[in-house]
Amino acid sequence: MSASGQALLTADDVQRLQMAKPITIINMAERDEFKREHPAGAINIPFEELGMRAPSALAPGRLSVVDCTGVVDAMCSLALERISRLGFDSAAVDFSLSRQP
């Protein structure tokens, strides 16, 4: 699976990035679903609200990592595109993926 032609990051990749610099993990689930389960430290911005909330919720110069776990490729790609158009660096992660040694 890929998003916008980019390979998805894994949980291990995200952990390494977090050790090197601060990042923001964005979970696009609806609020009720987010309350039940989400990656540690993630913020919740439902997909429909990305364009409106991203400018105030994301930090310039900080990598914004979109949690695309269980999300269809097209939605993940659109989310990355919206965030990038707003001027933020972005990447996607699928926490269900793992790197083979």
C-alpha cells in the first residue's frame, strides 16, 4: 500500500522519527472512535475537518504523520495532499505494517 506514490512508514519508522525530532501524529477517525482507540500521543482531526483545523492544530516545520491504518488509499492520499497544500511537511503511517529484518 502507498499514499500519493510514497511508501507508508511503519510503527518502527515513526518511533525512530520521534526519537530524532518532534512529530505530530494525526488520527482521522471520528471523535467517538478516537476516544475508544488511537495511537499514543496522536491528535484527532477527522478527515472532513483537515482543511479547516490543520492550520491551527499543526506546527510549521514539524512533520505531520497521518495515521492511515485501515484507511483506504484514496482517503490517505487526499489527506496528505490537503496537508501539503497548506504548507506542512507530511508522511503517512500504517501501524499494522512491520519491517522485515
